[in-house]
Amino acid sequence: MSRRIVIVGGGPAGVGAALGARAQDASAEIILIDDENVEPYEKPPLSKAVLTGKAMPQDAPIAGPKGVAGANVTRKAARVAEIDRAGRAVVTNGGERIPYDALVLATGSRNRILPMFPEATPGIYYLRTAEEAMALRAHLKLAKSLLLIGGGVVGLEIAASAAELGLKVTVIEIAPRILARVCDEETAAIIHQAHRDHGVAIRTDTVCAGLQRLPDGRLAIVTKANETLAADLVVVGAGAVPDEALAKAAGLAVQDGILVDDRGRTSDPAIFAAGDCTRFAGPHGPVRLENWRHAQEHGAAVGRNAAGGDAAYNPVPSYWSEQYDLYIQGMGWPIAAPSTRVRRKISDTATVMFELDGTTIAYAVGINAQRDIATIRRLIERRIAVDAAELADPAKQLNAMLKPKS
Ligand SMILES: Cc1cc2nc3c(=O)[nH]c(=O)nc-3n(C[C@H](O)[C@H](O)[C@H](O)COP(=O)(O)OP(=O)(O)OC[C@H]3O[C@@H](n4cnc5c(N)ncnc54)[C@H](O)[C@@H]3O)c2cc1C
């Protein structure tokens, strides 16, 4: 009899798991359950081409034009409400019971909701799903001004898209600078300047103290410094939290993310988990990542393991972001105290900042440096010793550093 693998969640981790399981076991029955009633689509375009009206969410199906059905995966549109671990079955909101031999949880993350900005308030938006992107896109067309709460990666992409549409955009950031979680100060300053050049005002060190509705219908934020900032729309980009509710209710080990081992196994050997919803063993301790490539690769590896494989997952994490004409990429594992920071200035518009841990690269952030970043991935993967002065010199080819020194 063929094995039945049930996957909950239709993001890149869930779809990656379905395709990985299919590659491992051609005869398995694979069921993908997702609560968004559409063919799984990519989220990265939502804050970019979808908001600016250049694309629709369904233009980017994760599994390609044939969808998950092309890999002989059955898709079910339903919300899983419960896991019956003893009976090895999931139960949907509609009461349907679906038994499994192996279960993969790929429930992703949810918007972090700030109590001052309740969801479903007219004029206040969060962005995670296609539905939310289409609602925001419709309102951006009608609005003249936007207040963006949070200077993180996705928030700044929304700011760039709104500026491209001609809105007056103000970003409110509580920290002394933008992108504090993802890059060094110098790189953040380049990105900040690009926003300034496009007319976006970024207010750092600014704390929201209250929200008011003005008589003309606009929203106004009162800051802790007692300033009033008004706009037609408020978009909250306050990050995401792992969607671990189902796992927690089922008694699986969770700790700001579903805890998994390097095979993606949870505290129940029949249940695996992958992607944004997990916390897994990274090189510097348990870690949670929220980026596309990790979700997709983790899903693929874990799907294979759920279908009888036995491969460890050891990623070199990476992310990308597009803002105006900046293509920003991060690669590697940031460390708290890099031994050296060195910048490679490739041209006026292209640069890489390296963070070294002794003689190896721990982390690098590039702007318009796609070719170099691909090589840096290999330098990190192979733990190749590098020379900081050579990294800083754009005349020195990074490719040459891949070859062992004689
Ligand atoms: C607007 C936006 C832009 C982004 N841009 C980039 C980018 O440029 N670069 C980058 O690297 N990353 C980007 N990301 C991050 C990246 O998209 C995520 O890291 C990735 O989608 C995570 O994949 P996942 O499969 O773990 O979870 P998700 O994509 O969140 O998918 C989880 C799915 O599970 C469903 N689900 C949850 N619970 C249940 C349940 N109980 N029953 C049924 N279904 C359920 C959810 O509805 C959802 O469809 C972006 C994210 C967003 C929101």
C-alpha cells in the first residue's frame, strides 16, 4: 500500500515539501491542504509588482504553470483545525478527517498585529496574502498619502511601491535606523538615501503614541514627541510571528516556532515541519528564518525525509529585496561581533559589505551585486579562508578565491 503524506500549508515550504516527497517516493499519496482557496502563489511579488499593478498574484504559481497537480499532488482548500496524533489524522474546520502516515506542518507565519492598529479598521492595512495585497492595491490607487509603520525589508518595499505610484510616503521607525535586523549601518544608509531620493521621508527614533480619525476621514498618528502625522492610509509592517498554533494545541514542542531537528522532525516522529513556522538547529544555536529560499529548500529537504529519506538540512541562508533600482541580497549567518567588516565598492551603484569571522565570511550584504553574491555563497558553503584586503579590492575576482591557494 502506498504511504500517505499530508502537508498543511501552501507556501513555498508546503509546496517544496510536496515536490520533495514526490521526488523521494513516486507512488506516495500526497495531499496538500491550504486555507487560501487558490493555487499556491509566491508572496515576494505582493509587495512589489502586485502593489504597483504590474502583476497579479496568480501570475507566479509556486509549482509552475501546471500547479501542484502537475506533480500528482492533491490540493484541498480547507483550514486544518486539529491534529489527532493518537489517531494519526488531521481534522479540518468542516469536520473532515484526513488520516496520514507522515504529516508536514508548513503553516508559515502571520502578520505581527500592533494593538494600536487593529486589523479590519478602515484605512489600516497589513500585508501577507494575495487578498490583502489586492485590497491594498485598490486603495493605493485612490490615496494620496501613506504612513508606513516599520522600516524593515517588506515595509520598505511597500514604501518604494507606493512612492512609485506617486503617493507621499512617510516611514515611521522606532529604532535609530532602518533595517537594523538585516544589515550594517553603512548599507542601511545607502538604502535610506535611495528612499530620500524618491521623496520618501523616513522618521527614525519615532514612537507612535496614539491614533486618531480626523474629521476629513484621514488617519493621524500622534508621536511620543507630540507631533501629529496624517495620511489617507496606514500600512503596518511590523514583521511576522510563526504560525505555531496547530502544533502547540497538539502538544508538540514549540518555542517561538515549532522545534525541529536537522531532518525537520518535530517532537512526534510522524510529524515534520518546515519553513517560517519552525525553529531549527543553525550553526549558532536554534534559529528561525523568514525568507523564501529557506522556506523552499527546507520544505524540499523535509518533504523527502517525510517520504522515507534521511538527509540533514544545513543551509546557507539568503534573502533578496527590491527597492527602486536597488537589488539587495543578504547571504550567510550574521554574527553578533564580526572580527572584520570590509566593503567592496564595485561601482557607484554596486557594493558588497562583508562581515568576517576570523578568516572566513560569516555574512555579506550586496546591492546590485548578483554575480558576486553567487560566488560568496560558494565561499561561505566551502568555508574558504579569504583576505580582507583582497575582498575590498574590486579588481580582485572573487571567483579566483574559490581556488585553493598553492
Ligand atoms: C509581502 C511579502 C514579501 C516578501 N518578499 C520576500 C522577498 O523579496 N525575499 C524573500 O526572501 N522573502 C520574502 N518574503 C518572505 C517569504 O515569502 C516567506 O518567508 C515564505 O513565504 C515563507 O514560506 P512558508 O511556506 O514557510 O509560509 P507561508 O508562505 O506563510 O505559507 C503558509 C501557508 O499556510 C497556510 N496555513 C496556515 N495555517 C493553516 C491551517 N491551519 N490550515 C491550512 N492552511 C494553513 C497559510 O494560509 C499560508 O497559505 C516575503 C513575504 C511577504 C509576506
